[in-house]
Amino acid sequence: MKKYVILTDSACDLPQEMADQHHIDILCFKLALDGEGYTERVDFTPEEFSEMLRKTDSMPTTSQITTYEFLDKFEQYASEGVEEVLYVSINATGSSTNSNAHAAAAQFREENPDSSMRIEIVDSHSYSVTYGMELCFASEKLAAGESLDSVVAYLHDRFARLELVLTAYTLKVIRRSGRVSAAAAIAGDLLGIRPIFTLIDGESQVVKKVRGDKQVMTAMVNHCKNRMTPGTPYYLGVTNHKYEADYAAALEKSIGYPPAHIFHLGSAVCSNTGPEAVGILFEGEKRER
């Protein structure tokens, strides 16, 4: 079996214990908030970041992972005798991180013409555990002796099926981001109107607007049940643990079995949805690209 490394970025929202268990290396995004610079997973936990958003009136800004950071990693792996590198990235159309990884791979090959280390870069077309969980499965396949080519094909197939549906229980951050006007966001908060939107193939789309918090959970659960492939695992993501029990119970009652895992949404999602968000990840029909 060839010596391999699985690399990803911190927008995967994969809990550290799961990353360690599956030997997944993570490059962390840097961000700024209220004039202070931070490194995700180093300077704050997802729970702490949500609390930071609740207390600020500013918008966080996130820096891409640079070509030099990737190049340092690739050189480190080569010095350790790694033969295959699999990097799975945040949605390429939403971040230059993926293209920076490609540039670093090209520079590594140019500077190390005698190296036979293979670098394979896969665009997840998504965010959060949509690709984080798939890396765990990819790790298991590689550990079982499957080829890198077969694992890459598996990932492309999975990323053409997975969907993420989200809602935000406050529109403060969405208003500041400019995705909706200030007037509409304020009116929405006053009237209790909550957007339900999807993240599919890297694109965000509002699919429904629901009035009243009690109706939001029902609409979210129904969306998941109506679109998911029966019998497949699904996952619940929250920015606030107070949503966990009710959503998990409603999903289990509707679908017939509980979420396979409950995770905390990280800064890549929270920076756009705000600190009171819920997401459901599930498998739908395969999409053609």
C-alpha cells in the first residue's frame, strides 16, 4: 500500500476527534473580526465563534489559504516519504483556496522534478460536513487498500448527490452581508419570517420563506424528507445547541431514524447565516454537471 495523506481545510467543520481518528490533516482559515485576527480551530471553537458573532456589529472577513501554505505542506509530505496526497477543498467558486492548491501543486512539481509524489485535488462544490464526513469515508477506503483513483471517483459521485438545506433564526448577519436589504431583514425579524435556503453545487438559493419559528422546523424537516434518498444517512448541523434535541426528534419522527451525527457549523457557514442557524445534510438524486 502506498503512503498517503488526506488534506482538507477548516471549512469542512469536521470535529477534531474525527479528523484525528481518520488521520485527516487540516489547513485552517484565518479571519478578522472587530480589528482582531484569528485562526479557525486554533483561536476559537465553533461555539466560541458563534458567541463572537452574537456580540459584534461587524462582519467577519476570511482570508483564503495561500499558495505558500499549500506548498509548505506538499514539501513537508515529500520529505516524509508520502507518495499520494488527496486534498479536498471548500467550494472552488466561493473561495480561491482551491485554485491556490492547484498553483502550489504546479509549483511543487516544477521545483521538484524528480519527485514522484502524486497530488490529487478535488473540489467539494460545497461547505461544512457536506465534504467533511465524506473524507472520513475516503480515509476508510484508502486504509482498506482501495486505489486513489477509485476514491476520487467515489468523492465526485458523492458530491454530485449531497445537498445542504439551512435556515437562519435571525437575519442580522444576512442583512449586514448585503444578501437582503436592511429594510427587508428588519421587517423579516419583526414579522418572524425565516428563509430556508439550499447550498447545492456551491450555489445558494432561497427555496422558501416561513413565518413563525414553529413552522420553520416543520418546513426544514419536510424539505429533507421530500428530497433525500430513502434509507440513507443524514446529518444535523447547528450553531446553537438549543436546537439539537427538537430537530433531532422531529427528523427521527418524520424519517424513521435519527441523524447519523450532530455537528456544529463553523465560521464558513456562520459568517453568512449568523449565529442562530440550523442545517441538514442529506443525499438526494445525482445531478449532472
